[in-house]
Amino acid sequence: MKAATTRGIFANTSLITRSTQRPTVGVNDVLVEVHASSVNPKDWKLNTIISSLTPKLGALAKINIIGDDLAGVVVEKGAHVSDFAIGDEVYGMDMRLRTAACAEYAVISEKSIAHKPKNMSFAEAASVPLAALTALQAFYLGGVQQGSKVLVIGASGGVGTFAVQIGKAMGAHITGVCSGKNSELVAGLGAEKVIDYTRSDFLQETDDYDVVFDVTAYQSLSSCSSLMAEQGVFISTAGHGKALFNTYRPHFSQGTKTAKAIWVKSRNEDLDKLKTFIEGGLVKAVIDSAFTLDNIQQAYVQSQTGRSKGKVVILVKQ
Ligand SMILES: NC(=O)c1ccc[n+]([C@@H]2O[C@H](COP(=O)([O-])OP(=O)(O)OC[C@H]3O[C@@H](n4cnc5c(N)ncnc54)[C@H](OP(=O)(O)O)[C@@H]3O)[C@@H](O)[C@H]2O)c1
């Protein structure tokens, strides 16, 4: 089968495709014929670097972890798999050092997939798992409920476009922060108010948001404190080391306001919840661009610009 793999090492890593053996299923896994995958910043911040190092690590040389998200069809299943049958259309993500979704076939645990939303193409479904699970689990972490007032900073990217829609589907009032060129997109996804961060310094304002979800990971509880209600929760994606430090550092000096970091997990009950939102017409995919598996390097370059509107997808089977 054809699979994406790395060439080079560390910062000089680029992606190519090569011919390799199909992975074999464990007792709790399924083998998926992958129709589409998608790119998340984690892929080029972490996965490519780990993959580029594994040939140097002897016994671990077989690790290839390019791609967490997948959508496709179950073609084989392990002896203990009970929730899925051969021929089922599924979507999901697995962050263990095992699933390489940017390949014609990928092995994934049955706990990390769900049935694909019926009203989505494979490409759309592959854009959902990691980004939308991050938004959903961040809102669970923040206690978002009917009537919550939520600020999403970074509302136009992969996680942000899902966060706006999922927050609204949960009954929250959403304000999105993005650059002016993306304001219309974010308003169209259901944000009641959109702030153009290139025109106003929203951090200088006073407000009473119950939850501030900082998708960009550029902010901290301190910088957002004036925007938050007394019991407000600041949640960061902590996308880099400084962000993680910033998230927790001010925790002790902001009274009743709290800071948390989200670490997304594969959970099939959450994928089922997203499926319900999607099939109910409450959440849709926003696709920035699509690339074939042979052009995966270009897909990563697009994601690395940090300017994608929604998700970058990889079309594996056409
Ligand atoms: N901890 C976890 O479990 C977890 C899970 C998923 C993602 N993450 C992290 O979350 C971050 C976002 O991921 P993503 O997939 O959404 O990335 P992405 O799709 O690359 O985000 C691109 C978006 O970021 C926006 N943006 C850039 N600078 C901004 C700013 N100063 N203010 C507001 N928006 C800004 C851009 O909008 P404009 O062009 O309009 O500026 C663009 O639409 C990454 O660091 C990723 O590693 C962490």
C-alpha cells in the first residue's frame, strides 16, 4: 500500500509517499481503507519529528505516525471488535504511536472511531475528529451549558470553526475573535459577535464571559482576566511550551477565575455526540483546501502558514 513518510530529520523533515506493507490488526482494532485524512498543527509540530527520528532508533524503526485523523471503510476487524462490521463507514482519530492515517490502510482501535456522519463526504468527515473533539472537550472542561457566554480566540482555524458551531449547538452565546477577512465566515458559523483582532485590542475591554477558549494559545488567564466573569474559566490549547507556562502561571493570582489546558483524547462517545450535531445540521465542516496523498508536503506547508480557514484535508482514495 501507499503511505506518507518522512524524509530528512528534525527541521529539515519533508513528506513523501512510499510503498509499504499493510498494518496488521490487533484483537480490539479495525483495519480501515482510508478515503481521507486531515492535517492538524500537531502533525508538523510533533508527529513528523518523531517519525523522522525513528529510523535512528533501531527497534522503533517501524513507527510511522503521519496523520491522526481518518475517514474510511472498515475492511478487517479484530476478534474482540463488536461495535463495527466490515463495510462500515467510520471516522475517528488515534493519537497513540501507531495509527498512520495518511496511508491507504490504517489500523485503529475500535474505541477511537465512530460511524461516519451520513450527511458528510469522507473528506469532510476526516476534517472533524481531532479539531472538533478538542473544541467539544474544552467546552466540557469549562462547563459550557445552555446560556453560557463564551469567547473563542482564533475562531477561523481548524479548532475555532468547530468551536463556534459546537458552542452554539450546546446553547452558548458565542463571540469569535479573528482577523477581519474571516469575520463573515465566523459570523456565518453562528457567532453572535465577531471581534477583528487586527482593528481593536479586545484584551483592554471589560466583559463577563463564563468561558474564554484561547485556541491560538497566545493568551493567558492574566491577559484575559478583565474579559471574564467572577467564576470564569480560561482554557488554552497550550499549543507551545510558553503557552503552557502562561496558562498555569497566573492561576494563583486571579481570585475565583481559573485556568485550564485542554488535552484532546480519542473518545468514541464524543465522536457520536459530534455525529448527532452534524446530522442535526448544527455543525458542518469548513475546508480550507484539499491535497492528494502524493501532494501531502504541500498540505503541511499550507497548515504551517497558520492562516488556514478551517481544515486542510488529504484525499487518499479518489
Ligand atoms: N492541546 C490540544 O489537545 C490541542 C488540540 C488541537 C489543537 N491544538 C493547538 O491549537 C492551536 C490551533 O490549532 P488549529 O488546528 O485551530 O490551527 P490552525 O487551523 O492552523 O489555525 C489557523 C487560524 O489561526 C488564526 N489566528 C492566527 N493568529 C491569530 C491571532 N493572533 N488571533 C486570532 N486568530 C489567529 C488564523 O486566523 P487569521 O488568519 O484570521 O488570523 C487562522 O484562521 C495549535 O497550536 C494546535 O497545536 C492543541
